[in-house]
Amino acid sequence: MLGTSEPNSVRIPNDKVSTLVDPQAYADGKILDTYKWLRKHNPLGLAVAEGFDHFWVVTRAVDIRYISLKNDLFHSGDTQFSFMDKGSDERIREITGGSPHLVHSLVSMDPPDHVKYRFIAQSYFMPQSVRKLEDRVREIAREFADKMLSTGGECDFLTEVALNYPLRVIMSIFGVPVEDEPIMLKLTQELFGAQDPEVSGAGKVLSAEEQAEYLSKTVEGFHAYFRNLSKDRRANPRDDLSSVIANAKVDGKPIPEHAEMGYYITVATAGHDTTSTSTAIAMSQLAGNPDQFQKVKADPSLIPQLVDEAIRWATPIKSFMRSAVEDVEVAGRHLSKGDWIMLCYGSGNRDEAVYDDPDAFRVDRTPNPHVSFGSGPHICLGMHLAKLEMRVLFEELLPRLKSVELNGTPRMIPSLFITGPKAIPIKFVAESGV
Ligand code: HEM
């Protein structure tokens, strides 16, 4: 089914489709107008764009949740789980010898493997385990709060705090030494920033094939690092997450190397980039909305709500893809077996049916059932850790800040998959005596 014979009411108009496939639209926020239009006029529509396989675009929160929940009907691993053009997909399949995945990880697994592999690290990330990390996380948060305050009143919050704080936390859980953090940061930025000439260093937007090559080299870089780590942890297991992964068994057997590498890469990259973005956006929104800053400063019990609102607002992961396992009806649409489906988290997070005044940033928003962490069996494994990190950081920072304002315009990385800021320039006044 190519979608070209579908009635007009099912097809998304070309001007809206061109926004959906434009990495820049996710950076400058233009995508939000398209989402709004789609929620109102065609909440589960079909997009046909040159250079891409046709895809269904899911923009209402209720449908995003339904499809995410039904992982027997909608698979994550049969096609690309992140949105990309045909050229990149084909090149990746050439490189891997047929698989659509350069990295074989939890996000690309389906029943029955998914749950078995998720179990390996699950206990590390449950609320009761994460709570035990609070003292260590607070220590790291204080270091970064001190670092920011020592700049004297003006800094790029992204580079001073937001980039490296979540990196330090996840790497300390992993057991990666501090001196190796820059390698992890660089490889992560390359993995998620291939569509940005400034990140790839190519001085131009890479072609689809070039992007696939570039990503493949990046994945090799991760493999080289993690192979050594894994060897060490098999020989000398310690009390860290690397040791758990290196010595994991599924169905009584050690897990294959590609699955082990995929585990490391997913936790290492998903574990900080998205949290960095949410932390940076929280600060940028507080700096841009002095009334909201004063409100949460006056009432620190609102910090957990600030955290959720920032994660909703940032929606660092723009979408994950699924494919239909069989012909299926959803929201009055007929999807055929194999159809590709885009779950637009950024749209679900602005859904008027869920949120009162969805385009306002409110530190006291409650309830806030955002879909930034996905939903259903693949719901983010690290969500409790991400929220803990952000809460603790703002508990440490807010009492020390009298005021904060933007000192320039934050710019975002263009990407169809994961976007984040390039800089959050701020000016602040510190409280005296704290
Ligand atoms: C604000 C921060 C974060 C956001 C917005 C975020 C977002 C997401 C989303 C949307 C998914 C769902 C994938 C799907 O449905 O296909 C996911 C899965 C995942 N996340 Fe996060 N994440 C964050 C932080 C973290 C952290 C701190 C970790 C650290 C371990 C982590 C590890 C994972 C893993 C391993 C998965 C795969 C789960 C599975 O497929 O079963 N994430 N994340």
C-alpha cells in the first residue's frame, strides 16, 4: 500500500508534510503549528514525501498512548525506530547486511525479547533504587551549582551545567571514569547531531548516504570503547551498571555482543542527552518568564512540577516510529501490515484535549500527563533518574539565585529525531550569603 490511492481526507497536505520532514522546523518550533493543524483537521493522517517511505502521523495524545501500549500490534524493530529518509535507511541496511538498525537495543526490540532484555537493567532504574542515588546526585548537583555561581553572573548554562551534569551522573552509575566523559559526550553529540553541519563538522548538510556512513563510524567509536569496558567488567565485576550488562544472561545464556553493545550505547546516550536538553530548557523558560521563576523560588515544593513542565515543554525526542504488524484500524483509519507510523510526542504534549492552555509554560501545572518519556512497554527506563537529577539540581540552584534572565537567544540543533539547544546564554544575580 503506497498511500497514493487514499482519499484526500486521509492524505496530509504537502505544505504540512514538508514541515514534518524538515529538521530545521523542529529546531525553530515551526513544527508546532503543523502539529496543531493536524490535531484539529487530520489527527491520524498519511504523509507522502519524496525520498521517504510513506508514514502515518499520530498527533493526539490518546492515539500515541494506544499505539505505544499495543506492542504486539505495533512493532518498534521491524523498521527504523527513528524517522529517516529512504537513502539513509538503504545505506544502513547495506552496512549491517540487511538489518535496519545500526544499534540493536531495547528501543528496537519487540516481544518476546524486549521484556527479557529490559529486565537486565530494570532494577537499577526503579524508583526505590533511584532514591538511593539521591545523596550522590546531590553532591554532583552542588558541584555544578558552585561552577555556575563561580562564573560571577553571566554564563552559557548549557556548557557550564546542563551538558555535563547528567553526563557525570549516568557515567558514575555506569562506572565510566571522569576522564573518559568527553569521549562519551562527543560520540553522543555525533550520534544525534548528524543532520547539523556544525556538529558533523562537514560545513554542509550531509547527504543521506553520508549521514549513514557518519553514524556507522560513530557507532564503531562506541563499540571500541565499550568492548574494552566489557572485557574489564567480565574479568573484574564491580558494583556498577557496566558489570550488570557485561555479565547479563538471557534464557540462561550470555547475551550476544551486538545486544550488549546496543545496551551500553542506549543507556550511555539516552541517559544524558535528553536530560541535558530538559534541564537547559527549564532554565531557559525560567529566565524568559520571571513570574514563573519567582513562583517556584517562593515555593520550592513546586520543583517537581517545574521538572515535568520542562520535560513536556522540551520534548527532547520528537518522535519514535512503529510499524503495523497486521492490517489494523486505529482512530477510524485503516492501516495496512507493514505501514510506518510516527508517534509525535511534541504534539501529544500540546494536545488541547489534555491540557488547558498548552502553549503556556507553568511551573504549577498539574496534572501533567506528558508523553515525553513515551508510554507502554517501552516507556523510558531512566525516567525516574532523569526527574531526580533535575529536581535535585533546581533544589540546589534556586535558593542561590535572586534573579535570572536570558542574555541572548537560545538556538536549537536541527534534527528529525532528537533536538537540543546549542547554547542557553543567561545573566543572573546570586543571593547574598548562600
Ligand atoms: C528527560 C529525559 C528523557 C527523555 C525525554 C527520554 C525519552 C525516552 C522515550 C520517549 C523513550 C521511549 C521509546 C519508545 O517508546 O520507543 C525512552 C526510552 C528509553 N530511555 Fe529515556 N528519556 C530520558 C532520560 C533517560 C535516562 C536518564 C535514561 C538512563 C538510563 C534513559 C534510558 C532509556 C532507555 C534504556 C530506553 C529504552 C526503553 C525500552 O525500549 O524499553 N532515558 N526514553
